[in-house]
Amino acid sequence: MKIYGIRCREVMACAGSWATVAEAEVEIENGEEVYVTAQEFDTLELTVSKQSLYAFLVGNAGEPADGFTEEYTAWKDAKASAYAEVFARLKKVMKMMGEC
């Protein structure tokens, strides 16, 4: 498993409220790519999918057609995932937002 890139951004979720979205593009053992995403607004959502959720939430891409291969609502639950290390890195990146 190899992380090819991580991106993170705060986006306006609704008037006066901001959401933090972070995503890693990951190559898995068979050469396929998956997207590991963390988003925090009212709740936390951690997902793994074959299509970028970040592109939908932050950009203007259409909603991903495929569902999630993994989905969690707590960091501790994601610790059992094969992508636990990726989720941990996304958590660190999200914490860095606004620290400059």
C-alpha cells in the first residue's frame, strides 16, 4: 500500500459553519487506487471508496456512483481497518489545519 497524495481543505458546509475534509489517494497491492477520506462537520465520517469523495465535497465533481468499501464514524473504529495508518495520517493533517 502506497500513499500518492494527501489533500485537505476547510469548506463552508452552511452559512457560518465549516467542515474539514481530507483525502489520501492510495495504491493497493494489486495496483488499483482507492480514496481514503475523512470529513468532520457535525459528525465524523471516515470512508474508503474507488472514487474520490473529496472531488465531490470540495470540487464540483458529481456524486460518486459507487458506494463505500469501508465506512466508520469514529477514529477508534477505523483502527481495525487495513487503512488504519492512512486514517491516522489524515487525522494528523486535519489537526494541522489552522495552526499556521
